[in-house]
Amino acid sequence: MVKIDGTPLARWGWMYGATWLLMFMELCYTLYWAGSDLLIRVLPRPRAIFPAEMVDFVLTVPLWQEVVYFTGVALIVASFVLVTQRRQLVIVTYPLAMLMFSVDWVVAAPSGADFLTAPGYISLVYQGLVITLLFLLLNRRLIR
């Protein structure tokens, strides 16, 4: 039996668990919105399922902005896999995902996407917390 008392994993394991949980919640949230985006584009009558302002917004987003957004989605998926594997590369992928989502959010504001204002600010705080936790995990050698 391996004794882990006194090791960084035993003392700071809760921090890894909290980070993993926050990143899992963000992954679910991101996949929900990405799935909604795709469904709005492929369903014949998306207004029957989704709010009209959301449908109007998605259908007017330019291709380059969709590329930025879905790059962020791919980076969030990669970040979750990397944090699950306790890999240091998450320190690169997660901030890049945050950057992609921030660019998408800033560009969406002039398009009249008022329903994204509050979630955007909440996301910035949330992502800042996750980045802080990731750097603390790196400092405590809980990700390698």
C-alpha cells in the first residue's frame, strides 16, 4: 500500500478536484452552446426550439467569428482532457481558449447580442479563477 500522507497530492488534492469540477462544468456549458449553434444552423425551423434573438444572432455571425468560436470550443475540450491527464500543456491551451472566447464575445457585442453581456462578464471571472487554480496546481506540482 502506498502512503500519501504529507505528499502534495494529499494536502492539495482538493484543489485539483475543484479545478477539475470547474473545468468539467465549463466543458458542459461550452458543448451545450456549441451544440445549440450547430442545431440552429442545420434545423429547418430553429425558432420553434430556440429564442428568436439567439437564432437571429447565430445566423448573422460571420464565418471567421464561427472559426474563432469553435477553435475555443476545441481548446476547451483539449484543456479538459489535459487537466484530467494532469498535463502541463493545459497552462497553454486553457488561456488560448479563454482568448478565443473573449474575442468572440467582444466582436459579438456590436452585433446587438445583448443576451451575451452578463454571461460574458461572468465567464471572464470564472475563467480567471480557473487559470489561477491551474497555476497553483502547477506550482504545487499536481500537474506534470
